[in-house]
Amino acid sequence: MPPYPSISPHICPPPPPCPPQPTQAQLLLRQLQPPPPPQQESGVIRQPPGEPREVGAPPDPPRTPTPPPPHTPKPPILPSSNPPIHQSPPRPRTPQRPPQTQPPPPPGTPTPPPNTLKPPPESPLPKSPYTLTSHTTPPPIPQAHPTPPPYTNTPPLQHPPPQKIPPPLHFNPPTPNTPQYPLHNSKTAPTPPAPQNCPPCPPHRPQTQGVSVKMFLRGRPITMYVPSGHVGFRPELPPERLQLDWVYGYRGRDSRSNLHVLGSGELIYFIACVVVLLHVPLRRQRHYLRHSDCVRCLAVHPDRLRVATGQAAGVDKDGKPLQPVVHIWDSATLLTLQQIGLGSFERGVGSLAFSCADQGSYLCVVDDSNEHMMSVWDCARGTKLAEVKSTNESVLSVEFNPQDSSSIITSGKSHVYFWTWSGATLTKKQGIFGKYKKPKFIQCFVFDAAGDVLTGDSEGNILTWTRAGDGRGVGKGETYQIGQQTRAHEGSVFALCRRRDGTVLSGGGKDRRVLSWSPALSLLQEAEIPERFGAVRTIAEGPGEELLVGTTRNALLRGTLSGGFTAIVQGHTDEVWGLATHPTRCLFLTCGHDRQLCLWDGQEHALAWSLALEDTGLCADFHPGGQVVVVGLLTGRPHACKATRVCEAIRVRGPPRVPADGAFLAIGSHDNVIYIYSVTEEGRRYNRFGRCTGHSSFITHLDWSKDGHFIMSNSGDYEILYWDVAGGCKLLRNRFESRDREWASYTCVLGFHVFGVWPDGSDGTDINSLCRSHHERLVAVADDFCKVHLFQYPCARPKAPSHVYGGHGSHVTNVRFTHDDGHLVSLGGKDTGVFQWRVLGGPSPEPR
């Protein structure tokens, strides 16, 4: 089974130009004609023309030419010194009648010499990475390139390939007053012009109407027809480039202590592979993009300038492992100062912390291996100073004692350990719960002003750990025991934060409350987080009385305990698949597995509105008027929503009919059918118009033609089909006729204009989404290896070059250009990130 793109090992070029006079039969006779033997006259040997004569030989006497026999007319004889004429293999000839017996020649007629030459062997056709096939009506003479039979649906694979792509959903474009492109059929399809300097072809030679390119995915051949006016050229890197402009979202659902305030006043947090530095008053983002996989933890140096971030392990597109590493970098310049632990950590970096008592000279790191290896590193040199196995249970947090760098604390599942670091050794002592119930998780901890340790656990309690009265117990290090237990929250205590004035803040899980405690743990003040934002995950202290809260539903809140909180960052909480851009404004819509429908303002970089769906949202598209959006759900029930956040189910009524304005809605389904609805009342009424049936697998992508009458669709078994919607949702079986049709959008991942975007060895699941720009110069691709590609359009050569951009930590599920092609939006899968890229360079956009 050849990998994709697999190209056949030979090329079938179009027939060669018509030969000039003499005729083809005469040329063939010239090849078969032997050189004449030397002839003798009056004792003189006559040399054939073009051969040297002997020195001193007498001149040739005059000779009277002898006419050839009447039954064997000979064409002009070529000089024997010239090579024989080699042409392409001759066409098969029509059967000849059996030879008739010739009468004997008259006496005295010289017998012609026998033909001893053999015809030249047929030269093989040159090899090429394309398979080109001519398509025309069969002529009377057998063709060297026969016409393929009419297209028929290919039976489904016995083992359908895995696909994650949700079904598409598209409005057709507004019908123009005049057709954008003439529609051709098999009888009226134009033929390309004949080559220059070529005489008219004989009547029996067919003219080539077009060629096709064939490739293979998982062993299934995919035929794509070359447009008649296509000019072959080698795709180059586009002059346009992408620059990350804004990242929507925050990773709060499974992270801790990942929100801090820098000395510049910027907030720092992460999502996917990007560390975001957000300046809230200026509404400006900067991004650290040096990580090759998802960022898992973050720590800020005591100088509030340097930052340490640790990433998870991963694999690249070739299956090679990406080792976890810790980056220490400058938040002012975004330059990497040190890489720590490359090759030392397993699976990923789970927790890290700078020391405070010695001005941040050391960094403690705990990885995600089975033993959760704990190590201490010299930040300036990047060398490992000590390492030890911590525990087989999960470790959630690690911190240095702010007053003593030799004291380190870790907490996690069913444990809190107090470590003593000396030289190359790390010695631990376990906290003693005594009469108190041992919680399942110690979620967080903080040091108070007296040097005691406050821990928050999964039971909703805050435990105060003090040094034991006996000073030192068995072994090295101090012994800590519980001195006080304070009931704080319903559910887990996920966050503890010590403020500058000595008070302590705690954030609860189930009750969504933020509480302020005195140093003696008496309750001072409280505030509740709105339910739509989820539980409290982390708390950071801002300027003055301002607090910053990260939530489990991936939101960042800003406010005070007395004035409440408002969201400054919001995002999805599960995989995001559906994406649609507004036809006239810098707005885009997203939906996904979290059952949230979100409209984003690309200019204000904010969430305009969001609403809850009854089920998982997989796809979406705007009506050309921009006032209505339709969302496809996992249940198969699409919904139409106004921009005013009023959502209503699609109503289907009456017999199928074509509305006067010709507006349709096409919905690709997992039942292998494309459903067509007519749209009336400015997108408020949808009537069933027809069904396009013929695919043998689920629909993955579809596009409308510019005149709004035809559809191109892809399916899960790599079919490319064309449909005549205006003619009754008919399948166009002669796909060759659709080679010159122009498309209002291009999101189908299979097609002649985009087959060059597929990588070598692809199994058909490597590309999740594709989008052509509105000015038809670029193609953006979302692949399964966390990358966004920017190709030149058309991209009709294998191994086409592209600009490649990282940042996503999971498969990229969708990409779309905004209405003016000034931005590109990409969606992450499991990383839940929504990235807005700015398109730089290239020609100035034309007014639309």
C-alpha cells in the first residue's frame, strides 16, 4: 500500500505534435530502408553519398538514372551517415488484406537487395512523479491513452480509516447576476489550444481535452482532473508570513500556581505551548514561543523578571521523542537564558520553584516519572546539584522555605514531605497527621509570617504545621506536626496566597468562594465566583487591593473582594472543532466538546458572547448576511442562532422547493448524506430541499461553487464528488466536467489545487483542515502534529514548501481566514487554545 502522496512511476504525456510532410508512412519506410550497397560501373566503385573517396580515384563518369520498378516506389533515401529517425512508438494500424501474388518481373530486371535492417526498439516512456491521462471520445484508431470509463462510486474500505474531522456545514454564496464561469459538459467542454508551430492535425488524431493526476491514500487511488487553463509551475514559499497576534484561553482545568504578576505589571500564564504575558490596561499580549510541547508549570524568580517554565514530553511528526526541559528566560526580552535538564526528566516537568533566601540562585524541579524524581539545579550554570526519588504518588506542588534555602516542601496525594538539602543529598521527613484525618490530597501550601506551613487539602480544611517541640527527630531535618485545623471550604482548597499585609487568601473548589483570613486564621472577608467561571484554581495578588483569580473553566478574573470579579480572559474547556468567520467583520465563532458557542471580537480581542448548547458543537457557518449562524451538533440536529444570542432550532416544513434568491444551506452528515435546505426570511426559515446521496463514507468537507449551484465534497474514504444542487441534488458522474469550475471557498482537503499540501507517508489523517484565502493566493493548513502551515495557492505539486508555525500543544483542528485576509484563526484540540495570527507581507489587500 503506497503512502500518500504516492505517484505512479510513469508519465503518459499528451500525443506529440502532428508531423509535417512527408506522411507518417513515408517516415516509417525511411527507418526500415537499408543503406544502398556499393554499385559498380565500368570498373569504378561508386561510393554512397556522404562517404569519402579514395585519394587519386578518377572522377565518376556520367550516369543515366534507372527508374525504379513500377511495383516498388521508393521514397528519397537518406544519407547513410545520418542516424535513423527515432519517433514515438507507432500507432497500431488497421488490419491489412493478405498480400497478393505479384507477376514475375521481366527478364533482365535487377533484383533489389533484401532488407536486412530491423526496426529500432521502442524507447520506454520517461518516468515522472505524475500520472497524466488523456480524456476524449474514442477515435476509430485505437488510442495510446484510452479514455477511462465513467466515474462510479468506489466500494467502501473493509477497514475505514480513523478520522476525527467533524462533518462540515456551509451556506452557499449569494447568487450573482451573471454566472462567474461558464458551465461545461462533455459535449461543450473547450479544448486547450494546439501547440505553436504545429500544422493542423489529421482528422483521425484526437485532440487532448485534459489530463488527470492520481495519488493514493491508504491504498485507495484518488483521481484529480487538471483544469484546462492550468499552467504548471513550481510552488514557492509565499511572501506572506504569520505572526501570533492573540491567544484566547488559559490552562486552569489541570494546572496549579500558574498565574503571577511580573515587575512590569504584566500577568503571566500559559496555554498549550505558549507562555502569555498580558498587559491588561493596554490590552496587549506578548508570547514566549520556545517550547516544543505543552507547558505544564511556571515559576517567577524573586526579581520578578526571570521566569522558569517546564514542558511535557512529546513526539514529533516522525515519531521521535521530544524530551521535557525547563527554560529559564528573560521576560523583558523573551530571550532564553538557560535550558535545564534536557535528557534528565521523564514524561514531563510537573512542578518547579526558585529559592528565595539566596536571591533565586537555585531551582527545584519534580518530574512526572513513576518515582517523581526531585532535583536541585544551579540556575546560572545549569548544572544538577542533587537528585532523589521523592514518591510513587503524584506530586502537586514544591516550594523552598523563603527563609532557608536548605528547606524544601513537597505535597501531593496523601503526603506532605519536609526535605533538607545538603550538598548532593536530599533527606525527607513525612508530616505527621496524628489525631487528624489524613486527607486524600494535599492540594497546596504556603508559608506564613512566623515560618509555619499552611496546607489546603481535599477535605476543605486548612492545616497549620509547626515545628515539633523536641527540635529534631530521628534523622536529619526538622519534624513538623499539625498544630491547628481550620474548616474553610466545601470541597477542596485549591489555592492559598499570602498577601503583603500578612493576611492569607484561600480559594475553594465546590463552593467557588475566595476567603480572606487573618494571620491567626480568623475569617475576615469573602466573595463568590459566578458559576459560569467554575471553581477557584489559583490566586495572585495584584496592585493595591486588586486580586487575580484563575478558574477551573479556563478563565482569568480580576477584581476585589468587596467589588466582585470580572473576566479578563476566557476560553473553552474541552476540544474545539467548529470555526466560522464573519463575512464582513473581524468576528469569528467557535464551538466544541464543552457545549459552548462563543463569538469572539478579533479587533477588541475579547469574547463578545457565549451560550450553552444542548450537545457537542462540531461545525458552524455564517449566513452571507452575517446576522445568522448555523451550528451542527453531535446529535445531528443543527441549530440556527442570531447574533443577539437568541438560539432556535431549525424548522423543516413543506415540499422541497428552490427559493427565489437561490440561497441554500448544505449540511454534511456522518450518515454519508449531504442535506440541502433552502433559506428564506433572511436566514430565519429553513426548508428541506433535497439530499445528495452517493458517498460511501461520512462527509468531512464541502464547498459551494461561485454561482451557488454546485457542491464539491470529500468523505472519510477519500472520495471527491461533485453535485448539481440546482438541478435536483444530482451526482455529477463525469467529474472531468467540473475541472474548470470556480469555488466560492476551498476547504476540501482533497483536490487538484491543494494536493501538494499533503506530506510524504501520510495515512490520510495528517491534515484536519484547510482554508484558501479570499484573495486566492494562500492556503492555510491545520495538521495533526500541532502545526499551522501557510502554502502558496494553487498548491498542485508534491512536497510543496510552506511556512510552519508552532504554538499548539495538540492536533490543530481548524483554520479560517478573516473576511479581509488580515488574520488567520486556528483551533487547538485538547489544548483548547484559540490562536489569532496576523498575516504579514504580501501585496496590499484589495477592497472587497
